Amino acid sequence: MSWYLADGTTPTASSLSEAHQNASQAAGWVEENWSAWLGAGLRILLIVVIALVLRAVLRRAITRFITRMNRTTPAVDGGALRGLLVNAERRRQRSEAIGSVLRSITSFVILGTAALTVLSVLSINLAPLLASAGVAGVALGFGARNLVTDFLSGVFMILEDQYGVGDVVDAGVASGEVIEVGLRVTKLRGDEGEIWYVRNGEVKRIGNKSQGWATATVDVQVRYEEDLDRVRTVITDTGKRMAKDEPWNERLWGPVEVMGLDSVTLESMVICTQAKTMPGKKLGVERELRGRIKQAFDTAGIRIVGGVPEPLTAAAEDPTAGTAAPSALASPASPQSVAASPIPSPSAGSNITK
């Protein structure tokens, strides 16, 4: 059997010996390093498998925990308060947001740690890579600081449960009913139906009008002459009757109290009335209480400022009203009448003498 090179010539003994030597060196190098390669490959495979299994287990545990949170109802005393705080949509969105954050953090930590471990197994120097990642992270943080601020504010807002779907809040830049809560943006429905998109990082303070309870305040203005104790009794009885009727028995969480006088003038008195109510029902309770107090005042004959004035009684007719005042000229013997009488002419006197 004859061997030929690529150019058609017959290989010489020197070329064959060089090829044999190179093959021997390659085989020896492979024989020396195959165990290290096999060990590194097995380590990388083991790291990847452990990372994926751990990630799947933790994500599944988080999902089960969030599902259990949605099914669990917190124990709260009071039917109305219980129904208010246990809002299914609010708890669902809050739990989903928390679950999304936890799953993202879990995946980032596990996969990032696995990637760094694999690079270290491959004997890659991680110092330049970590330094570059640090510089890139700083630059990204400066460039997207608003986005990072919105995200972190949304995370803490959800974890602290500052507000949720269905709450009426005053966020400073906008106010209305919360219709959607996100990690970056919160959607509010305004009083006129408009939708406000509020970035979580722009919210400096939150006034939640749907947590705890609200206070309905009605100022009653009556005339100064009215009996204050009687007015107080009528208002208290009206509040007691209202607290027994539907649906105000659920919306009123406390008795209607007369706090006292807010102001007193020469014409009127202003009496302050307050009642603790269900959050979000304050305006309805105020309107109903104001209407009932007005009807009770009409029944009791209590006059409010601006009401129909009482008719004035007619004064007795004076018989001398048409008589003129006495005059000094009425008597002909009075000095005024003598001084005012005409002086006779001289011609008339001479004719009489003749």
C-alpha cells in the first residue's frame, strides 16, 4: 500500500515521523486532560441541574403560598368591617404583585449564582467581569433612576399595604378610587370618571379614605331665639331613629353626637353634629342625616336661619292720626292773629268818617 501527500508526492520518513510525533503528543495531551474535562463538565451539569431544580421548587412554593393567601380570609370583628377589608380583587392583585416580585428575585439570585459558579469552574477570571458589571450597573442606575425609584416605591407600597383596589385615596398629585395597583404605576378613577396614571415614585404622601372609619359632619344653623336643649334633644332622637333603619344601621358605626356650638351670632347659632361611619359612605350619611334633621325641625316647629318669617301683628289704629296739630293762628285774639291781620288803608277810613 502506497501513501501520497496532498501534492501527489510520496511522504518521506521524516514527515511520517513528525506526524507520528504530533499524533502522540495530541493523544498524550488528551489522555492527560480528559479527566479534568470530564470532571469540569460533570460539575457544570450538576450546577445547572441543581439551579434549575431549586428555582422550580422555590417558584412553586411561592405560587402555592400566594394561592393560599388568596384563599385565606383574615379574621376581623364586625360584619361591615370584615366585608370591607377582605376585598377579593384587592387581595388578589396584592398577592400577585408580591408573588411576581418574589419569583423574580428568586430567579435572579439562583441563576446569577449558578452562572458565576460555572464561569469559575471554567477557570475564567471573574474580577474584570464583576468590575465591568459594577460600572454598567452604576451607569444604568443613574440613567434609569426614576424607573428604579418607581419600582422600589411600588414594592414597599404593596408590602406595607398602603392602599389597594377599591380604596379612595388622595395621592397629592391626583385623587380618586384605585382601580389597579402595579409595581411602577397606580391607576386612579377620578370623580368625573377620568383615569389618572400615577407613578409610584412621585407619590410623597398618601391619604387613604377607605381604611378604618370616616366621620360624617353636619352643621345645623338655627335662630338665636331657639332653645338649645330642645334642639339637642331633637337631633339626638333623629340620629337614634336613623340608626335603626336600613341601610343606615350598617353604615353608621356609632351614635349621632351633638358636639356643641361652633359659633353664635346675633341672628343664629351653628350646632356641630358628628357620627362615625363606614369608609366611603360619609357623603351619603351626611345627606340623609341633614334631610332628617330638617324634617324633624319642621315637625317640632324649630326655625332655621332663612326660614319663613313670622307675620307681624297689625298695630291699633290711632283716632287722632288724621287730626292736624293745633295752630296759634286759630284764635283771632291771639297776638299772632293780630299781627297777621291786614292793616286798613287810609282812604277807606276817610270815607267812613264823612
